[in-house]
Amino acid sequence: MPLIYLPPTMAEWPFPRKINPYYEEVSAESANWFRSFDAFSPESQKAFDRCNFGLLAALSYPTCSKEHYRAACDLMNLFFVFDEYTDVADESDVRILADISMDALRNPSKPRPAEECIIGEITRQFWSRAIVFATPISRTRFEGSWDRFTTSVVEQAKDRANARCGHFRTIDEQFAIRRYTIGAEPCYALAELCIELPEDVLHHPTVDIVRRDITDIILLDNDLASYNKEQAADDDLHNLLTIGMREKGLDLDGALSWLALEHKIRVDRVLENWEAVKALKFSPEIDEALAYYLEHVMNWPRANDSWNFESGRYFGNDGLRVQRDRVVELLPKSIHMYMSLL
């Protein structure tokens, strides 16, 4: 069976792995909360549990308070149930689910209709708990980021229909939408729930550049980790390795080298700009809030990469070995797996 060599994209990333001290306790609470909705069949729920989304939250928000970390766990579960329900739906059905989720977010005290998709109630309960400690400006920003995320998933559904007619996104076009569908923006917004950052600080040009490059690092590592199972299940339409091979006329090895180079360009640029970001000064209160926010943004690449291998989502029980050796067998096409969860 052919082998895939996964380039060590995070080898030069200087920020170490960290984990929230409330991981085991709060992750279990959030998982039990999510199971209470019966969103999946028993078999699918087991597959979902193996992905360990509480671990992703713990790695991504290592210094958050207990209540803040609980909101992060709930958000990860919401992300992936939304992804699961929309992954094979057509554009109109995804639009309905996006509207349901947004309405629940904007009206967290409004009871959801009994016949409505469970995504509405999951969203409502998540946000009802989170806004207890959210500042007004951070609440508004999170709602806007969630709107952009759900809208991008609608666009992704449109892309699936276009692909059946032979119309595909270019690399640049895929980067443009993937920066939203990856869900990074709501994750950054969640980090600032307990602080207040003025708009001109949050969107300082250098901060914007760093945040965009961090998002690209995350999505490139995600596509690297997920490619093998996606190609085996013929579900790699949105993967940049597949798009790179098609647009640039590369084989898989060539596409892997191209992805590694794109990743390195962004890592180098982030580290170059990081000193400039740290040197920004506004006021003691704003500087403290910005440092807290940036700590979480800069932590995301390591958190995401660690979770890719430590959870069972992409490599099953073989993740730590793959993380060490960087070699996996190329899976044959049309294998039988619960693709969207594993």
C-alpha cells in the first residue's frame, strides 16, 4: 500500500502544548450535556465521542476560567454537530439550519419550536450559558462571527452542487472561503468574551495580518491531517491538497511539498510580525486585554495540531505514532467508514 509522508509543519513553531487544568471534569460535563440531545444514533455518538472535542477546547483555551472553558467545550460540540448536519445537505437545507442557529443565538431566552432541528436548542443553551460572563462588545462580535461562519457553510453547500457540474474553486478562492468554514473566527471571538477590546485595537493592521496567517496555518494543518480519510471516502472536494493537485498539475507528493511551503511562509510571517504585535501599546487595561486575546490566538496552531493526532478523528488509535513518524498508509477508495465523524 502506498505511503504518505506528512511534512512536520509545526516543527519550528515556538509555542508549546498547554492544556486547561479543568479538562477532565468540565469536558465530561459538556459531553454529558451534548449527549442529552440525542443528536446522533448510538453508533454515530460513539464515533463522535472518540473525536474528543473537549480535548480540543482544553488545548485551545488552556488558561481560561472554568466557566469560560465550559463555553469552549460547548462551542466545539456545537461546531461539529452543525458540521455533521450540514455536511451532505443541499444549499437550501443548510440555509435553514444556519438561520435556526443564528435565531437561537440572537434570542437565547426564546423557547425553540418543538418540531425544530435540535441545532437550535443546542445553540440556545450554549449561548445562554456563555453570555453570563460575556462583555457587551464581545457578545456582539461573537454573534457576527457565527453569522459569517454559518453563511460560509451555506456557500460550501453551493460548491458541492457546482462541483457536480464541473465547476471548482481555485486555490485562492478556496483559501477565501476556508478562512470562514474552518470556524477560526468564532473561536477567536470566544477567547475575548470576558474582555473588552476596542475595534481599532482588534483590527490593527498588524493584528489582522497575524490573525489571518494563524487561520491559514490552522486550515492547512487540518487539510493535511484530514486528507487521507477524505480522499478514501471521495469527500476531498474542499481539501487544499486536492485543489492544489488539480490546479497546479501536481501528484500527491508535489501537493504535500506545496502545502508545506505555504505553511512555512505563514509561520515565518507570523513570527516576524509577532514582535511588532507585542510592541503595540495603548493603555494598561487595553494592553492587558490584548495580551490575553493574542495568547489564545497564538496558541491555536499548536492546539489544533496536537488535537489532530491526540484525538481519534483522523488517525484512530495510531495518532501519536503518526505524529512521531509522519508516515501513514494511503487508504484505498470507497472504504466503509463514518467519514464525517472519523
